[in-house]
Amino acid sequence: MNARGILAKLRHDEPLAADELTWIAAALADGRLSDAQAGAFAMGVCRNGLSEAGRVALTRAMCASGHVLTWDLDKPVLDKHSTGGVGDCVSLVLAPALAACGAYVPMISGRGLGHTGGTLDKLEAIPGVGVMLDEARLRAVVSHVGCAIVGATGHIAPADKRLYAVRDVTATVDSLDLITASILSKKLAAGLEGLVLDVKVGSGAFMKDIGAARDLAQALVGTANAAGCPTRALISDMSQPLVPSLGNALEVAEVMRVLGGEVQGPIAELCAALGGVLLAGAGLAKDADDGAAKIAAAIADGRAAERFGAMIAALGGPVHFVENWRRFLPEATVMREVTAPAAGIVQSIDGEALGLAVVALGGGRVVESDPVDPAVGLSNVVRLGARVEKGQPLAVVHASRPMQADRSVGEVLAAIKLGDAPVSEPALIVELIS
């Protein structure tokens, strides 16, 4: 078997066999496939697609290209994955809430991508936190705390790491087959017994319309289940930020307000829905509604906050972070209110534009090597349907320099449209894919 023969079949739109896709994944991981050949493979899949069986075979092979974790624990090993949005800090609330409800959660997460924030970047806004753990340390934290949110080591799905880097520079990131294999290869390598997917749709998501989101959700659920991991998906609304803040430290502050019982809102609702599906599927709740109630109770009575604090300490952060989080989170030196130019009702919010505004402030990366400023971002972002008067704040910009803040004010004004027509907030949970 060789790359030229496989690529020739792909070019002629001939279906690839499972052993050919297994060979590709192994060759990506060990270097037998050149960058040019990897790019040709990605372009061929992007143009011609894979069959359902081929998508499953590629996912399995990419998962098996590195180390696959196995667990010997007394409760189910569960996880959640989001396809990315703005103001989406669900993982930081849901992982400890699941742990408080009796699950083990080894959550392998990523960094910011494009206009969306990254869970690892948010965690690293907390002083001292380190997210790159070796396997022995990961096992120790999961078994002791119940959850650990960490980055993938080079031993986890190395074929995906190599292929993703190639996709990024060959304009093949948006292939449904490659997105599915990329997401699931890393999740399956964590040795999960259950997975729930949060597929975002709307202006702040990668999938802007419900048809594309549904296609992705169905591909992910079908592939994961065929690969042996019980999986369901929720399609959730991302036509506005999930929490009213965007930026790493600012989103951690929102998480702490939820865990501390200060606020509820959409993030608590979504955590309960996702967690309810997971707990029910794992036998830790009678059904999804019972599971959602258990998640909500774990947040309300402080058990989730306790687990979060234990996880932060185990990752090298402050021992008393939960009690004193305002003391530890970095703050920006420049703040600017973005005020409404006229009275009106918030008609639409361009979430992608807001996310890119945060990146421009230094809160995300244009290239992988860019440093991230954890303090910058936006806070107090208005909600769809809100009525504002002229001069009333639409958001607050947090920046490191005045010129950055001034530029960001204009970007936020362009992203939030006002008008006269009444607007209802869209339903948060759009659809369940099982």
C-alpha cells in the first residue's frame, strides 16, 4: 500500500477502504506521508467526501494513531464537546458539576480557534494553572477530584495534530468528514463511556444555519456511536454570546458568578440540558430531566464550585481561588463604554465580529505562536431584544492600550444592530440529535 495509489483513488472519487484510511492515519503520525501528500489527501476529502463507513474508519484510525486511555474506575467516564462559539464557557461549569454528580470527566480541550475562545486559554487566565499534564498526573487528578480539563499531549491522536496543521494552510478546515474525524479522534482517545456534543448554530458559531449544524451533529453522533462511544448531541443557539462577557479572565469571572450562585441565565440552562443527557445515558439519572435537575442542584448547593476549586488547586492554581477569585483574576488597564448612538431595540448581534474584536485586543491568536492577554475582552454585552436609550451602554471594552480600546468601540458598534421592531430571544436549545 502506498500514498500515490490511495490519492489516485481519491482523485477519481473512488471509495477508500478501511485499511487504506488506516494506512493514511498511521503514515500521518509517523511521517511517511509528506506535507504535500497530506494536503492532497485533505483536499481530496474536502472535494469528494467520504462514505459514512469511510468517516468512521478514518476516525477510528486517527484515534488509534497514538495512545488511547483506558480507565478502571467505579463510575462512568463522561465528557462534553462544543463546536465553538463566543462567550461559551460551559465546560468550566459542566465538568465539575458532572463530577459532583458521580461521573469522572477527563476533558481534553483546545485553545482559541478563529473568533471562538479556547477553554485552555480561559483556565490559564487563573494564575499558576498548568493544563499540560502527563498521563500519570491526569489519572491522579481525575481519580481524586473527579474532573480535569487539560490539553492533548503529543501522544493523543498525533495523526489529527498533523492533519489539522495541514488543513489550516490548505483551506480544507470546513470539510464535514475531516471536522468529524478531528473532533472525535481526540475524544475517543480519552477512553470515554459517554459523550454529549454541543453543536452551535448562529452568528457566533462556525455553522451559521440550522441545516449545516444539523448535518454536522448527525455526522458526529452517527460516527461516534459507530465507533463505540454512546453519543448524543444538542444543537444550541449562538446568535448572541452565551454569557455577557467575551475574553479569558472575564469569562472565568462569569463562571464563578454561576458557580457561586450569583447568576443563572443561559449558561446554567445549557449546562443542565447537556449534563442531563449525559447522566441519563450513563445510568446516573432516571432520564434527561432528572439528570438536568441533578446538575442544577450540584451548581446551586455549591458542590460544583467545590470540585472546580479542587481542580484548580490540582492544576497548580490558588488553593482558595473559589473563595477569592476576584483577587486573582487579571484586570485590563483601560476600559471604555460602548454607548448606543440612538434609542432602539437590539435587532441582531454579530457574534463572530465580537469574537474577532476580542482577538484584535490581544485576547486570542491570529497565528499559533501569538501570546494571549488574559485580561482583555468585552463585558456587559446587551442581549437580543433589549431596549436601550441613546447613550446607554451596549458593552464595555477591556483593553491594554487606549488606541486598542478606541478601535474596539467602533467594531462593537458595527456588530450590534438597533431598530424599532420588537425582537424575541431565540430558544437556547434548538434540537436534540440522538
